[in-house]
Amino acid sequence: MDIFLDILDTLVLDRCYAFLSPDPAAISNGNIPIDANLNRHVGVYYPMQPSKWAEASLWKRDDIARQALSLYLITWLFAMIMYLLGSLLLYHTVFDKRLLQHPRFLPNQIKLEINQGISAIPVMALLTVPFFLAEIRGWSKLYDFTSDSPFLGYTLLQYPLFICFTDSGIYWIHRGLHHPRVYRWLHKPHHKWAVPTPFASYAFHPLDGWSQSLPYHVYPLVFPLQKGAYLGLFIFVTIWTILIRESGHPLETTEWLFTLILTDDAEYMPTSEVINGASCHTMHHLYFNYNYGQFTTAWDRLGGTYRKPKGDSFMESQQMGGKEKLRDKCD
């Protein structure tokens, strides 16, 4: 994030802050001396000269309030772009439009999903800023090059460590969100959409989505992590989240889709005894109290909350009526 902020400061933000909060002393001097070290983070990887407005604002680059505001606006903007454009792309490509005719598809549901998503993003962005701020202020254990790793072999070890740490954290957070004392007001909005569209990807209570992202942000505060690996793992997590929720048919969480699956009219991700894939996540939405994991089934097995997708009596009998009782029991 520090490198990203260096680039945006140089290309956009320096000029914006110089316009919004100009430094009279700097402007009166005419030629403003520019500290070449301002782009020290991005300069580690490739040279980039600071902009001519770098020192023209009362809010200097290292001002923590400016950094927090910049990070908030960046996080908010990019989350909105990812949400709206990504959902729109999925809706017009892989989303099965037949599901719009499902009897449990709510009136004006897409509009409701978008409204909930748009209202959740700014709050989530605000809650995420402290973690990004810690990273650019040097309070995390992120490092630049593999040569800076703690010991030989850590370059490879950091990947399974990250997966194990986040998989464990998300399991317990997700399981906690299903506790009766918090489910109704915190996690239930995420399960509101019995037939979700891609626009439901951010349609949840902001504290819900933020809490489940905590392990990703906590990890580099506790364990060393190379910045390139951090970026790669972030991309991997984003893709994985899409795969387990939207593989083949994004809306595999409905009983109607199960009917299509059982009649070989739809694709379905093969089940695995180890990987928590789309089929496992489907069972979570159907039965609520099973398959809380993110990447593997390890913690579900240890915690007694694993439910095997294939061969389940629900799927074998194709009796859909029992699902309503299970859902009502949870609600």
C-alpha cells in the first residue's frame, strides 16, 4: 500500500491537496524545493520523481491525517469499482438468468442488493483504513525483497503460513457470526438473499464483511510477509472468494440449482475431502451451521461442523421442503 500511495500522490493526490489546502509560504517562494526522498517507497523498486506539487500543500505527505484520508478515499473508490463493474460483468456473463424467475427471488431484489452493498462499502473502507495506515507507517512486518526474509526457506513457508492463519481465523469468526446473539443483527443480512445475484457480493452488514477480512490484515502485523507475496495472496484470496461462491453458476446456494445439478443440467465443482470449494459453501447456505471454513475443511472437521456435499441425504432424496424448517430454525 505504501508503494501504491507513492504513485497516486505523484500522479494525482499532490495536486489535489495543493489545491484544497495550499501552503502560502511555499507558493510565495516560487520554485519549491522537492525532497527526492518523498518517493522512497516506490523508489526501492524503480525510480520515480516526485511531482512539482509535492511540497505545495499544508498537508504534507507524511501527515497521518492526510494519509488516513487518502487511504479511505482510495479504498472506498476501488471497492466501489470492483463491486459495480465486477458484479455487472458477472451478471451479464456467467449468471444464470433463469434464476430471476425463482419463486424466492425478491421483488426489486437487484436494486435492494445494490443499495445494501453501496451503503456497506464506505463503512468497511473506514474500518479497514487503520490496517493500511499501519502498513505505510512501518508498523507491520511487511518487507521488500526475499533477501530480507527472516531465514532461509521462509520465502516459500510464508504462503502456507498465511493460508493456515487466515483459514483458522475466518473459521472462528464466521462460526461466531452464526451465534444466536449476533446472527440476527449482524450476519443475517448476508443470508437474506435466498437467490442471490452477483450484486449480493457486498450486500451484507458492514461489520460482518469487515470482521471476516480481519485475518488477512492481522497476519502482516504478526508475521513477516514479503510485499510481492502480499499482493499475490490478495489476488488469490479475491479469486478464491469468487470461485467458492460463483463457480459454474454463481448462485449455487439455492434449492432450485440443486435440482438442476441433480438432473445434469448445470455445472458443479467437484467435491473434495480437503478443499472447501463451492459445493461446501453451498451446504453452508443451505444448512447454516456447517462448513464455515474458507480454504480447507480442516477446522470444520476439528470443530465437528463439516458436512459432506456429495451423498448427503438432502441431495439424494431431493426433498426440498426440509430446507425451510432448517432456515426457520436458524432465523
